[in-house]
Amino acid sequence: MTAGLQCSELTSAAGFSRVARRNNSLSSIGRLFVFAFIFAVSIGIASGFALLGAWVILPFAGLEMLVLWLAFRYIDRRAGDFERIAIAGDRVEIEVCEAGRRNRYELNRCWAQLVGGDGARLALRSHGREIEIGRYLDEDQRYALEREIGYHLRGR
């Protein structure tokens, strides 16, 4: 993670609490090994062509590896992203962690409204603020979250 606030899940005695995380198929070490393998193969092939006289391939291979490294760095910075929604008493707490920065929102349960629906974009709105939720979920999971939050917002 980068400097600044570290992402951490809060534990609370909430009646309802859900955490949604990004789907990461590789760990940081796994991404490093994949990058090292691709780097070795690409530079190895480019070096072979350079030895045969096609030296122009080397800068392009280097550029390709730079772009790949930037993409892996972007993925690695966001691998720990999550959002947590908790409803307890008269409060709705939303914690969003993106790229190592944590934002926490509290809404009054009585005034909070669920916006969106049908598995599309989902947000909680209160007093002119709208906080998007369910970004890391697919359509079916967002629909289930919508039903659960709606149920708990009504207090049943």
C-alpha cells in the first residue's frame, strides 16, 4: 500500500454489515512473478532479434515492458480496495477504501434513501450527498445487496 491512511476493516456491533472487495486472481507476489516471466521472455526475444541486426525491436520491447509495469502497478495499488456498509441503530456507515485512502461516511438511517436498482448503479442518498455502493459486485450481487439494504433501512 502507499503512504497515508491504511485500509482496515472496522468491527462494529452492527445489525447489518457487508464488505465488498475487488476480485484479485493474483497476489502481489504472483503479479511480480508473472511480470518477471513476461519481461524475461520479451526482452530475450528482442535481444535475439537485436543480435541478428534488428536492433529497433529493443526500444519497442522496452516500451512494452514499461506499459505492462505501469498496468501491474495500477492493479497492485488497488488490490486492497473495498467498501463496507453497516447499518446499526439510527446510523448507516459507509467506508470506502480506494488506492490506500479511506473515506468514511455516516448517514442518518431515517433519512437515507436507496437510489438506483434493478442490479444497475446503486447509491445511498441523504441530505444532498450521494455515495455509490456495490462497485465491486456484479449485477446479481448488487440486486441482492439492494434488497438487503432496503430491508434493513426500513428496520424490519
